[in-house]
Amino acid sequence: MNQFKPNLIKAALLASGFATISTPVLAQQQEASGPNADNPVEVIEVSGIRGSLQRAQAIKMDNTSIVEALSAEDIGKLPDTSIAESLARLPGLSGERRNGRTSGVSVRGFNENYVGTSLNGRELLGMGDNRGVEFDLYPTEIISNILVYKTPEAGMTTQNIGGSVDLQTVKPLVADQTFTINGTYEKNAEEAANPDYDNDGHRVSFNYIDQFADDTVGIALTYATMESPRQETQFRGWGYPNAEAGTGAEGVTVGEETAILGGHDSFARSAMMERDSYAAIIQWAPNDKLNMQLDALYIDFLENDARRGVEEGGPVWGGVDYTVTEVENGLATRAFHDGFHSVIRNDVRQQDADLTTFGLNVEYLLNDDWTINADISTGKVDKTIIDVESYSGTGRAGTEGRPLTARAWEMTGEGVMFSDHPSLPTIDLTDPSLIRLAGPQPWGQSLVDESGQQLFASDGQDGFVNQPVFEEELDTVRLSTKGFVEWGIFTGIEVGAIYSDRTKSKDNNGAFLVSPEYPQSDAIPEVLGVTSLDFVGIDGILAYDALGLYNSGYYNELDAQQIETGRLGDTYTVEEKLTTFYTKLDIDTQFDDIYIRGNVGLQVVHADQQSTGFAATKDELGFVESMPVSGGTNYTDVLPTLNLSAEVAEGQFVRLGLSKVLTRPRMDDMRPNNQVSFAFQDARINSTDIDNTPWSGSAGNPDLKPYEANQIDLAYENYFSDTGYVAVSWFFKDLKNWHRSNAVETDFTEFYIPSVHKSSTGEAPQLLVGERTRPEDGYEGFVRGWEVQGSLPGELIHDSLEGFGMFASATFLDGKADAAPGTTETRIPGLSDENYSLTVFYENQGFEVRVAGTKRSSYLSETRGLSLALSDSTNQGGTFIDAQIGYDFSESGIELLEGLRVTLQAQNITDEDDIQSAGTDSRQVTLYQAYGANYLLGFNYEF
């Protein structure tokens, strides 16, 4: 039997500049294998889609872990314009769209918060609220390979329950000299919904790679800039309380468990994402023993978006009179209400973030057998969100004679469709003579100082600004040595130590906005036009520049930290120090003519986590009282790993993985804060529904231990050609320590202050109970699944199909974890029962055509709620189809155009929407988003 020779594969990859090992090691391998003339190295051709599949297949074959691989062509070739889109096509992985972009990625049913991400083996910071990396924010231009580890090795710093993703940059000393320019024009199929936004964008990048000083110094430089538009229509349902008895029309029975839409926000959103990225890689290898590499990356990210629409309370929670005209299977599907004072929302959000990371790796070859390595890295992320809410309507709350908005509606698969009330007149929310710049609802808290002077009135909230500020830093030092040994089946050993210090802080700023005309109202200044809401049956609302108003100083501000416990209650700093020792033994042996490779290892991790924050309640005047709090713990985990790969026949492998893995707790869950909150909304104050109570409480848990799992993986892989293979894998993860947010019904009587906690008309709250939430660990569960994948070149079917090819995969998952007391939620965030991916391509004489599709079933997700806090929701999944056509002029015979490639691509061709629902009833839509298709025309020119 011809045994698989990994060094030959790696030599071929190095010849094309896509290897992941250092020059000294390669020199040693070449020296060892060079004299053997009987084993010539077959250099893999690296061109086009086929070349990318060859490289990815070689990486997958070579690895002793169970991995998935992407090469630069997979990412650089459209329609995948982001790392996230490319990852979402891999077996066992699935993408999650957020605000129109594929951003999050789940691995084997676990979303990005349970997936480790590294850049050249170093843990990478994300720009999100937690540990998870938003992959679409990282430029594809800096990446050569991506490896997704489904089974860990002892030397990895990012072992996680879901898996680990390693983004690998090019190594300039072994890459071809090049200077490349990329340009793309982008346009959304939907016209800009808001009059002050465009629906077109662009992308430009420059890549330069060269070698100097007799090929001892290599440099790779990248600059990439982009502006990417998004258009979106959005319906957000408040929730579905039980309708009240006696509210049915004649002949319509409203049962005790009949759910009904309690209110909605409906918006038309326009956004523009801007990103500038700078990357530099400097590699120095003055001799065969020393190799040094410096990596630097800076990303400047800015996204502006306008969300204009209307917010309206409905039955039960909105305090309106209503009549149900149709009920189907426990849901009120048709009804009408007699009027609510609509809140016209002109909201603007700006997210500004920058990431800086540096890494220095020094590798020294002590002798023919031993190498020492030192790696130092530092990273920092700063992110600020400014979210301005500006309210207007038919007049300030409490103004006599204001007209009400009466509506009829019908539930649809996309949420709701409104229509005229059967008997009451319709209000024109686009009439400038009717609409006033003032808050139509008394949603604020009355506040007086000790002298009795009123500082804020319940009818004075004309807007709000959320302004959380995030900072995160990560410093890591790693020392290791590895060498060749002859200890029976063990042929290599690696021993190392890693120390990391990570800090994340959040300062949850906010302010109430009050018009200078209070208690009167003002006309809308500088109307920009009308934003249509016809996707929910509403003609539209007046559009104006809320951010401009705020920046001009028009509004008076009241610091929300004075009267909202959730501000200091969600302000914290978390520090985490990890000390890791590991050892790994490489296995290389033969048993009964079966070649076996692999590794066995052990990681010992000591964690010291500490956090500071605030406990927040209110005093008798309604001002926030806070006191500093802190907490933390330390513990040690032992993580064994075993990976075996047996070549049972030529090109056929059976792989086995056994390991204990962990995912560190969410950063926001580790805060020591606790708070008591009260919603100053009359409909909630007057409600007797526990689901609509004004009282709530929340707390973090600085003593949380990591999520833990014991896992087993088994795979069979058959590589029958350079770009053809089939593989089947099965895995089981036994979750030994899972986290849930415990929600306990709590009596808030001790916090009730009659002079503070009352409605706008002075009424006491109907309820003094509510839920208090706190994350807890100690829950158990499992996730198991099957993955089937295959790559098939067309010429294996028939010679006439040369140039055609396809890649397909299917993943079937099952899993759950214990529900928190008093709840029924057992799902794992990011787990879809079924995931499918199919890519079909044709490549011949420079012409390239590719159609790719992914499909996933429903899964547990997160969405931003009040004060930009994250809350659970159910995403219904969907099918997404992209396509591209291109031509590579290097095949044209035109010398002047050699090096040019042009492409035209279409994303989301079928205009697939995103739908989230309450619980497991898909009819109870809580969020509907539609984005339209996206088209891009691009070129690539390599000098």
C-alpha cells in the first residue's frame, strides 16, 4: 500500500506560497527527503477554483485532527466577499445574518460565542459584545488559509466546545512576488428606503509581497477599504400576551390561552458600513536556524444606519380597546383596536470600532532535532455605539384633543399587515402640519430634587440616546520547544507554557432627551421626505435628521445614570488571567500494514477571573443609589486530547478524536453587578399580567466556571482524486457544565417607593412582583450529529464534463441542555437540526461560473432589545443562494491583459428574509427583516 506522505503535500503547498510551516522546518524536511530520488514530489497546480480545492484537500488530508480547510481562492473568488460567507459553506458550519450581513458562524451547532478564533495561532479579539468574533469585519485580502479544527490538540490556545477557527496569513518568504489591485462596485437591489442614504458602495484593496536581502527578508503589505450599503425593512413584535375574555367579535371565541400581538415597532432601515484595514507581515530568516515573523493588523470600522418607522402599543400591553375577529389554533389572527397615540421614530445608530493587534514569533533551530519558539502578542479593541432615538407624533403626551391611530390587522408569515379600521378614520402620519416634535407617550419618570423642584416629568421624554463604550485588551506570551524522539510509537514531543491577560470593560452611558420647547412642542425641522412603511400596510412617516439634531445640541439632556438602574447595573470591568502548561506527543507508527499518525496531549489551565461593577437601586426621591461591588474566583482545569488518523487503504482514512474541551464564560455574564428596574409605562404599571409587569431585576455571576464537554469524534474520508473525496463523520459532545439564565419570580415590595413608582396619573402599580435573572452554571446536556460531505470533479463522470465540479455537504444535529428552573428552554444557541450546502462550478479556458447555496433550519439566536441589551430569540433559518460569473484574461492570449480577472456576482438572489419568533410557535413573529439582493462588479489585476 502507498502510504500518505504529509511532507510531500506540504512541500507542494510551500511551492505555491500557501504553507503554514516555517522555512527552517521545511529546509529540514527537504534535506531529509531530498536524497531519495525514488520519491519525487508532485507539485500541486494552484490556479482557479480547482487549485483552491486541491490545496484545501491537501491540508485536510495532512492534518491529524478532524478539520475543514479553505484556501485563498475560496475566499478571494466571489461571491464570497467575507470570511463569514466562506465559512458558512463548510460542512458542519452555518452562517447567521445580522442586519443583512452574514456575520456570525456556528460550528457543529454552537454559535461564535462557543467557538475559538485565532490569527496565525494567536487568540483574536472580536468587535462584538462578548468573546465571539464577527467574521465579516475582517478583510479577506489578508488571509491565505482558514482551518476549522473540530477536534483540538494540546498546543491550541483556543480549544472550545464548538471548535476553533484559525485564520492564517501568507508567509512572505515562501510566497510569490506580487502586486495586486482589487476593485469592486456594489449595489443593492432595493432603492434606499431613507432619503439621506445611498444604495451603492465600493471596495478597493492593494496587496504587495516581495523578498529582499538575498531572500532573507520578506514583506507582505495589504490595504483594503470598503463602503457597503444595506437596505432593510423590519417588523418587530413586542410579544404575544393572552387576550382578555369577552374581546371576541360576534361568533368569535377568545379562549384563556389565545395569544395576541401586544404591540410593534416597524422600521425601514438604511445603513452604510465603512471599513479601512491595514496589515503588514515582515519575515526574517537570516540563516537556516533563525526565523522571525512580525504580524500587524489595524481595522477601523464605522457603520451608520437610520431606522425610521413607528412604534405602537396593541392589545393588553398597549392599553387599547380591541376586538378579535378571527382565532386560529390559539392565535388571534385578525383584530382591530380603537386607537393608540403612535410614536413616530427617527432613530440613528453609529457604531465606531477599531482593532489593533501585533504579534512577534521567533523560532530557533537548536539542532537537527530540536526547535524552540517564543511568541508575544497584544491586541486591543475600542468600540462606541451611539444610538439616538427621536420621538414625534400628533402632540405631546397629555395634550387634549390629539387624534388616535386606529388600526385593523391580520397576522401573516412575515409578521403583520395593517389596514384601515372598519369604522374610525385613518391618521396621516406624513402630514407636516399634524406631526409635532414631542414624545406622544408618558414613558419617562417624574423626578424632583430634595427642595421639591421638578427635574424631569413623565411627559417630557422626547427621545433617548444609548451610548455604551466597550474596551478590550489581550496580552499573551507563549514559550515552547519541540523535537524529534524515538520512543516507540512516539516520534515527536512539544512542551510549552502560555500566559494571557484579558480585560474587557463596558461603560453603559445614556441620556434622556427633552425638547427645549417643553412643555410645548415644536414643528419638525427640515423634513427630509417620507419613509414608506408599506411592507406592513402603513403609508409612511415623516423623515428628519435625528443625529443632526442631537449633534447640534438641540435637545436638553438628563444623564440616565441618575434615574435608570440599568446604566450602572450594566457597567463593569472583567479581568481574566490564564496560565497554561501543555505537552503533546506525536504518534507515527504502523500496525498490520496500516499507517497511523496522530497525537496525544494534556493541557493544564489555571484561571483567575475578577470583576468589578455596581449594585444599583433607587432612593425615596427616585434617584439611583449605587455601590461598588466586586467578585471573582480561580480554578484549574485539566484537558486531555487524543487524535488518531489511520490510512486503512490508499487515500482512505479513519480518524478518531477524544478530548475534554471548555469554553470560557461570557464576559458580560461574569460581571458582579445587580440591579432593580421599574418601567415607567402606564400600560405596564396598570397591567395585571406577570409577563407585562413593570418590575424586573438582573445580576451577573463572577463565580461562573467554564462551559465543559467530553467529546468523541469518528470520521471516514476517501480521497479518490486530486479534487474528489467523500467523508462521513459522527460526533457526540457530553455537556458537563452548561450555563442558563435563571429567572426567578421575585417580590419587589421592599424596593417599592409610592412617591416614585407610579403612573403618569399617580396610580400605584397593579403588581409588585417580577422576574429576577442571574446566570448559573451546573447544567448538563448533549449535542450529537452526523456530517456528510463530498467533492466531485465532472471529468470523473465523463470526459465531456471536464471543468465542471461540485461540492456538497449535509449536517444533521440533535442536542439540548437542562432548562433553568421554571422555564422550558433546552435549546443550544446556534444549533439547527439540519444544515445543507451545495456549490456547483464550471471553469474552462478562463471562464468561471459558480452557483452556491446554503440552507439551515430554525435555531436559537440573540437580538438587541431595550437599552441595546441582548436577549434570546428564535431565528427561522432560511435558504440563501449566491452566484458569480467571471473571466481570467491570463487564458485569453492577450499579453496586455494578462493578470486581469473580472467578475460579476449576485448575493441573496432569492431575496431571502430573516424571521424570528417567540418560543417555538413560528406564527408568533417577533422580528422580520428583508434586505433584497446585492450585486457586485469587480476586477482583480496582478502585476
